[in-house]
Amino acid sequence: MVEVHDTKTVKGPDTNNMNDFSESINAALNLLISFDSDLMEIVGLSLHVSLAAIFIASIIGLPLGAAIALFRFPGRRFFAVILNALMGLPPVVVGLIVYLSLSRSGPFGVFGLLYSPTAMIIAQVVLVTPIIAALTRQVIEDLWLEYKDQLLSLGANPVSALPTLLWDGRFSLVTAILAGFGRASAEVGAVMIVGGNIDHMTRVMTTAIALEVSKGDLALALGLGIILLSLSLGVNGAVYAVKEAAIRRHA
């Protein structure tokens, strides 16, 4: 009789995945070091869209938040609550609303803005403006309550006191703007819907990462991810530096 013994195959570590990951990292670093044209184009468009959106959102949000903080009018508290609620707007909902507004059947379809960087800027403005406005309202309201008696004794009113309050709260307002920029630069849902992620036209870092991962091109996705992560760390570092400057000033 021939005895048959069960044998178990002992598998070693799966080196294929490790090799693929290492190769992707090396390829991503090569793209960054060589300033790959496609990568730089995507990064440039991302910064253009986010910076334009944060500029427009600041122009709208700073005066709006200050007005709600200083002036008494019917429904003021309601508007403050709405602003705070809009800080958590789902990006995909914003994208859907902007898409319907800019589509051919929408009220602004005649301008033909859908699937363009302008549409992406509009979507990010809608997302970021409530953040800047709500944080501005809180900052200005706190300062007004703190210095109200002193300013009124000097003959100031809410309108004439506004420049002083803005200057005194400049560190907190810069933090609010940086927070808005961080939200805009990391957003993917809304810009994907209204921009369409069209190559050489509307591809930004977040949408390109999603697309390249689905295609299996990890090198470009990792390169963009490294830049996006660095940008996020830079924004948070700037926020921390501004807060430290504010603390030293008050100290």
C-alpha cells in the first residue's frame, strides 16, 4: 500500500503587491521631480478654481457675516441659524443644484457654463461662502459685544465701528478664509458633477485622483495625492500660525 500524506503549501509574503506599490511610489516621485506637464496642468487648474472661489466667497461672506452680526433686523437670528446650517452643505447636493441651474433647461443655461472651470468655481463659492459668513458673524459679534460700550462712548455706530472690528479680528478672519480654502481645495463631489472631469479642461486634483485610481494609474494618483496632502498640511499650518500670532498679540 502506498500511504498518501496531506501536504500544506506554505505561502510566503505576496511580493507582487509590494513591488507594485513601490513602483507606483517611485513613478509618482519621478512625476513630481520632473514636473510632469499633465500633473502640473491639473495642479494649476485646481489652484485657479479654488483661489478664485475663495476670493469671491470672501467678498460675499465677510460683509454678509458682519452685517448679520452688527445690524438688528427681523429674522436676524433665523439668518444666523441658516448660515450655521449651511456650513455643512453636502457637496453633491450643491453640485446638483448648480448643475440644474446651469443646464440647458435651467435659468442660466443660456450662458453655456456647464462643464467649465467657471461652473466649478460657482459650485465652490456656494460651498465656501456660508463657512466664511458664519465664522465672520461670530467673530464680529463677539468683538462688538466686548467693545460696544467703549466704541459707543467714542461716538461710533455699527457702521463706523466695522473697520475697527475687522482690523481687530483680522487673525480670526484669516483663519476663516483659510478654512474655506481647505474645504474648497479638498472638494470632489460638486466639481465632479458640474465640471465633468474633462481631460485638459476641468480635471482638478480631487477628481483626477478618483479617475486615475479607477483606471489603475496609481502613479499620477499618488503624485496628485502627495501634492493635495501637502496643500492641506500647509493650510492647517497657516491656520495654526495665525492663531499663534493672535495669541501673542493679545498676550
